[in-house]
Amino acid sequence: MRWPKGLTGLCYGGDYNPEQWPAEVWPADVELMRRARVNLVTVGVFAWSRLEPQPGRYDFDWLDRVLDLLYDGGIRVALATPTASPPPWFSLRHPDALPVTADGTRLSHGSRDTYCASAPAYRAAARGIAGALADRYRDHPALALWHVHNEYGTTCHCEHVAVAFRAWLRARYGDLDRLAEAWTGSFWSQHYSDWEQIRPPRATRYLGNPGHLLDFRRFVSDELLGAYVEQRDLLRAATPDVPVTTNHVLGGWVPVDHARWAAEVDLVAIDHYPAEAGPGAEEQTALAADLARSWARRGERLRRTARAGQVGATGDIGLAGQGGRGGAVEPAGVDGSGGPAWLLMESAPNLILTPGRMHAKEPGRMIRHSLAHVARGSRGAMFFQWRASRGGAEVFHSALVPHAGPDSRAFREAVSLGRVLDRLAEVDAGTVRAPVAIAWDAASRWALQSTVLPSGQLDYLAEVSAAHRALSRAGHTVDFVAEDDDLLGYALLVLPALYLLPDRYAARIHDYVAAGGHLLVSYFSGIADEHARVRTGGYPGALREVLGVRVEEFHPLDPATRLPLSDGTTGRLWAETVRLTGATPSVSYAGGLLDGEPALTRHDHGDGVAWYLSTRLDVDAYRDLLARVAEAAGAAPTCPTAPAGVEAVRRGTAERSWLFLLNHSAEAQTVPVCGVDLLTGDYADPVRLPAGGCAVLRETADADPGRRSDA
Ligand code: GAL
């Protein structure tokens, strides 16, 4: 079975909201979709009030017609359950299912995402509409994928949540003494003597308890996952051969541990809207796509392990999955095609909703961004939305068919993308392999959002992005790993601001280095245990031994401060008093309080090497450092001859490979590699890319191996 079911080639399409338009528009939509070669659309994602206008009274006639029309037009459907936007009747009838903010305000309907996932009435209504859709459409031939909900992410602080939170805490800690220990209850008189005293973290007079806040984030992720699983299971029971997923949004406010959810979706789906308009957008795109691919790989591995009977529920896995050095273990796709399935479920064709001012994508950028996702393993490129709305909250959000209609630059580009994706169908067989990995940890991200840390400038995503950017600019494709992922397959592992480090994760990192792995750790990693309690005896407690250093003091810096370093680069944001306990200094602070003290250290540990970086380097210096460290670790860039500004990513099978070359720069570029460019059908040697241009080379063994970029 291919996922989504019944589709060949890459997926192309987006959210289709026919309920916003008179029925006469629908056949025209299908005709335009055919013209653009759209093959998959998400339908019904915000249509609850139209599907169930009154409690238990369904109106499916319009959806029947839409699905028939789409199927007749050769277009498959990701059928959504509309549970992200309950209808007004529901909220009026069940005010207790409206979410409550941390300051105690109960929100009203009138927007979307206005639900409490712990409210029994909401859960029952969600099951009701999902079940009704499953009954009605289980045999519809257009049905290719179930798209549950939209971007799970609502956090609520109501009494229903309090009940569920307590149950979650009881399961985690068993008794209140253990809870008090985990939350450091002795600080500020926070010993609970009865479970009933525990609340979701509401607004407090002064700083809240970091342990309480962190566990609440973990709980919300699990609670939302429970709501998803409930729908998924009833959909699966009705249609065992139709995959089920939900689309993830990636913002810092999102209370979802995506890596943990990965085992529960059949296909990891992300929505991606880069916040930056400049070149940072390409870097954000690469980061998001690498995360999605890594979650998909992880999910696939966890499912395999679970099927083999080695593990229990999500996340409660042992240390299975260690593979041999020389390439991360890559499970084949469940459907027998290239790597584990993930899909860019939403992106913006043009204008992106950003506060204050929307930014437009230049011509060609939409296609380039789509290819950047496909290069990293996405099973296609999908958009929000098909046809621009003529009213409503997102009236000026871009669409494949803009307000101007099909006679527009935007629609012509949509048609071009359809042609491009058609030509790229064969790459779906290919898997992306990365020799280097960065640790990603949702709990560390949440913990770093705490307001009690030494610097308000420390931002987890910024730290991870800086490492990812540095490695990308050094020409590497990057995987992300979680605590229980295979580490041994990577030549280099980078831990940026991995603040929380449980014992067993620390032990795996030691083993990784001892077995020959190369490790680079940056400041504020390994500081605390999983309960955000600091490990005493010198930072970074959990990694002192492997790094051969002991940090006595932090020196958070004023944002304007630059600390000169002995190699001519500068440090900023953060500095530390680092004592050597086995490591050798590689670069030192030069001048000021820390004059002569180590800033970057190296420690040979077992068969591997562990680097410690105690300050934030500027972009180029970080790139140069990681390029050197990766090279010493034996990791080769994807295409060493690609000039700066050209992104190179490879997908491959045992027999052949495809090299994506994306010129993000404003100049024409030449890359001295050769192969058949799938976009033009011509053999290229070398590849000449206009400004903003792309090429996708089929690198076959007969295509002059001497010129292959990886030869
Ligand atoms: C997504 C959401 C879509 C639409 C889009 C606008 O996060 O899933 O429904 O709101 O943002 O950018």
C-alpha cells in the first residue's frame, strides 16, 4: 500500500474549503486542480458547523457531491475531522468545554481552536463527528488519508484539566513525596498534602514553580495525544487500510512533543510558515524539514520495535535501536518506498500571515521552498489553501488560486509546480542520509522558556537553529535525534543547550563517544535532570566526565557585549569559567574577566572526541568550527563543490541517487557536477543555476562517475 492510499508520485494540493463557495464553483475548482495536476486535497478541516448544524443532525449531502466531483476528476482526499473548530451550538451548550487561560479567563467561541481537550463533552462530540464521517465515507474511493483535527495546540487550565493533570501526575509519581521531590516542593512551601490541592499552573503572584510548569507542558502534550489517538483508533477500525495523521505546527507555544507523537501517526505531517522573509526563511525551511524527517524515522523505528514486541507505550522504550557506525539506521518506508513517510501538509503559496505586515514570496520562491522539503524526504508539497477566501479571518492569506483568479502569476506558478512535482516522481523512492545529528528535546525547549534562568536571552530554538545553520552552511544535511534514537550511526553529534539530561541519556552520550563518536556540546547543556533540578558539583553535571571540564560559574552577557577570543573570533551572549579536568583548551577568552580561560575545549574520551563550547560564536565562526569538527569526525559534506548560497541535499537508494541543488542566492551559480536534470530532462555538466534556480540531478552510475559530486 502506498501512503496516502491510492496516490502515485508526489502529493500536491492543499486545504480545500468548498463550504466557503457556492456549488457552481466546485466543478471549476476541480477543473483548475486538474490543470495544476493537483492530486490530493484536505477537505472539511473547519467544516464542523456545516457538517453537523445541530447536535446529532448531520448534513453530508454537500460533502458527498464534493468528494464525488474530486474523485471523478482524479483527485484524492485527505478527509479531515473538523474537531479544531467546534460549532457555536456546541460551545453554548457546553460552556465548560471552552478553554480557560492561565489567568482564569474562559474564552468564547468566535475564532477557532476554542476547545478543552480534557472536557468530556468535547471528547464525546469529537468522537461523534469523527465516527459519523468514518461511517459515511469508509468506502468512498476518493479517501486516501484521514487528517485528524488541525494543529493540536490548545492549552487549557480549567477544572477538567485539573482532574486529568492529577491523574497524569499520579501515574508518573505514585505518591506526593516523590512529586514534592521532583518539584522541589520545599522551596516556597509547596508541599501538597492531597492530590486535590494540585492545579494546572494558573497565574501566580510571582515566579511559578519550574517543575510544575514543565510537567504541565508534558501533560498537555500527552492529553492532546490522547484526544488524537481516540479519533485515530475509531478511524482505523472503520478503514484499516487508510493511513491516519494530524498536521503539526511548530511554534514555541505549541504544547506538543512531536518526537513522542511520531509513533502514533502513520505519516508525519507538518505545516510550515517561515517567520522570516529574508534568507532566514530557507534556513527555517531546512530546519523544519529535517525535524519532520527525523520524527518520521523515529516513529517508524518505534512502531517496528513495538511490533517486534520489544516495547510498550509511546516513549517508554528501552535502548533498542543502536545500529553500527557508518550511517544512521534508516528503516525503509512502511509502504516499501523510500524512507519513513512525512509530508509538508501546509505552506503558503505567497503572502504569509505575519503580525504587522504580511510578506510576499518572490516569484519562484514557492517552488524552491517546496523542493527544499521534497529534497529532505517530504512526500510532496501541500498548501494552505487552494482558493483564497473572500471573507473570514484569513481573507488575505495567499492561495494557489488567488483573489485575482487563475489568470495570475500565482496560479501559473502553481501550474508550474504541478509539472515539476510530476517530473520528480521517481525521487520518492530515495532516502535522505545524514552523517551528523543534532539533539532535539521538547522538554529542554519548554524548560528554557522558564523565567527563572540566568539569561532571558537563552532561547532553545535559537541555539538549535544556530547549530543547524552552521552545519548546513558547512554543506551538511542534518538529522535530529531524541534520547532513545540510534546515535552510533552518526559521525558527529551536536548538543545545543540540551538543558535537561536524564541519567540514561547522559549514559548513552558517554557510550557514543567512548565507542568512537565525535561530540560537540554547547553551553547550558546537561545542567539539570529531567525535573529541571540542577546537577550539583559543577556544570554541566551530566557531561563533566565525557567533556573533561568542570564549569564553576556562568557569565550571562549583555546583548551588546562581544568577548574577543584567542583565535580572532568573538563570543557573545554567554561565557563561563571553565576548569579543565582532562580536556585541553583549544580557544581561550582574550581579555576581560576571563582572560586566558578556556572558551573551547577538546577531550579525547575512549575512542571518540568531545568538544565543549562555552560561548556563542558568530555565524561564520560557528560554521568554520563545525566544518572542522565534522571533517575530523569523518563526515563529508553532501556536495563539496557547491558554492555558498546553493543548498545541496541528496536522496538515494542502493542503486541511484538524486542531488537537489537549490540556488537561494541572487546570483547565477555553477556547480561542477553532472547528471540528468529531472526539471529539464537534459544532461547537465556542469550544472548552471540562474539566481533562485533549482536542479534535481539523477546521478546514475553511468553518468560519468568521475564527475559525481560524491565520488
Ligand atoms: C495554519 C493553519 C491553517 C491556516 C494557516 C495560515 O497554521 O493550519 O488553517 O490558518 O496556518 O497560515
